[in-house]
Amino acid sequence: MLKVAILTSPRYRSPLFLAEGLGRMLARLGVSNQVFPQGMTWLNAIRNLNSGYGQRIKAAIAQSRLKQLADFDVIVVAGTVGVLKDLDLFTPVLALKKPVLHYQVFYLGGSPYWLEKVPSRALDCFDGFLGVSGIHDAEPIERDKFFHIGMDVFPQCAFAAKREFVALLDFPAPEYANERALHQRVLKKLNIPMIELKGDYTFKEIESLYNKVALYFVATPESFGVPVSQLQFYGGMVAAPSKQWVRRHAMLPTHSVFRDGDTPPFSGNFMFYENEQGLTDKILDLKKHYSATAVRWEWLRAQPHLFQGGLDNLWMAISKYN
């Protein structure tokens, strides 16, 4: 039987969220798998082998832990695109001579911005790339290496259909402080309660907040926002000043390219505004007909691959190595 190892990081961030979801998707396909939340920690320990006596001990422990990967047929690294800046990090995994895939929210080969920031061999380092979104910023390089598999969402909280009209502000981004100030002014003017994210949360803690709000403000332009999807699952509308800020959530076919100035279709769960008055008017209108249940069902209807994943494409990717 095919066995898949999924390496990720232990922090409550998108890589761990995606890794756990990938494990559930593989299980539904009948593929044996195991998630290793300390996997990236092991690789980092080995990478810092020559940093001192204490680090050498950590590296030796990490090397012994990695030996268990010999029992697996395919290795998937669930991490951010930023980890690809240091490809030497993956040397111990590549040395196992197993197929290695990278799972991220978008495809590296379709992002000129990131292709300039990682080594030129980054695409060749992995046998394939799995992505949550299938939308690119430019015509993708080596598109045959990319598999659009979406993601699996396992709710931590029972859906609350009835709630107050509360707004959620994402973690503050200093470079977009003016936009955040606009959100705060409008919400205070309309006497709408707000929750502002700060600090750290477990998956259950953050989802319990998502389950209370009617409107979510994106803080910065997103390559793809896992919270943008989760909020809709829990009934929250998404507000942004431009479609560019949430471009990979557009309702476009796989391998579509989102270019500046494009006006692709989005589901009815997105609220785009141009200025303070426009945002004020749209919130007032939304309050008249808001329904958490309607938002949830719109998301499930429009983008089911962001809830239950794309099992056909995942099987296509994994079965190449069966």
C-alpha cells in the first residue's frame, strides 16, 4: 500500500492546517499517511549542525527521527513558499531518493515575484507541487508539475447561524495602517462592535472567533488567505479595497492568470469598496439582509474545493509514484 509522509511545522499556522487537511484527504482516498508536525524542526536542526555542541545533539536526534521516513513511498513538505529560499534545508529528505512534493497555497512556478526570491533550481528540487489555489500571477513555468488540490477544512466549532453583526480586523500590518484606520472609523461611526486579532491562537480558539463575526476585513494583499476561506465557512463576509488583495479567491478555472486591472468574477461573499463613503454604504446595505447561513452556503456552492479538497487531482499527483 502506498504510504505518504507529510512534514510540516508545529505552530498554529497555515502549513500545519494544510498538512492536517491533506492527511484527511489522503485517508478518504484510502492512502496511508502520517503527519509529522516536527518535520521542519528536524530539518532546521540538521541544517544548523555546526552551530555548537547543543545544536549537534539536536541534529543527531533529528537525524534519527528522519530515519523513519525510509518506510514511506512519497514525502510531502507542507510549508510556506518562503522556506524555498534555503533549498539546502531539504538535503536530508532529498537524500532518501523518494519522490518529494511541496504543498502550498499557490504554485511557485506561477509567481514571478517569488521566482526571483528563491534559487533558480527551486522548481527542479521537487518532483511536484500541490496548491490550494490554481490561479497564477503569470503564465506558469513547468505547469505539468502543478496539481490543484484545494484544501480540506475540519471545523473545530459547531456553526452558529445566529449572531450579532460583529466585524473582525485581521492582525495589524504597519504598512497598511491607513487602511486599518479607515475600517476602525467606519465601524465606530456605525456603532458596529469589532474584534481585533492579536497574539497567538490555537486552531479552535481562532475558529471560535470566526464563528462570531459577520464581516472580516483583509489587512494586506493576500497571495491566498486560508482565513478568507475559513471565515466564509463560518458565515463571515469578506471586505477588501481591491480584487487584487484577494486575487486567488476569484472564481476562475485552474491555471488562470490574474493580471492587474482584471475584473474576474467573485462569489457574492466578497465586498469591494473604493473609499470610506463607499464602505459605509455597503455595510449599511449588508446589515439589512445579512445571513451567516447564506454566506456559508454560497461558499460551499461556489468553491467546494476549498472545503473538501480536489480528490481527483490529488490522486493524480500521488498515483504517479504508486
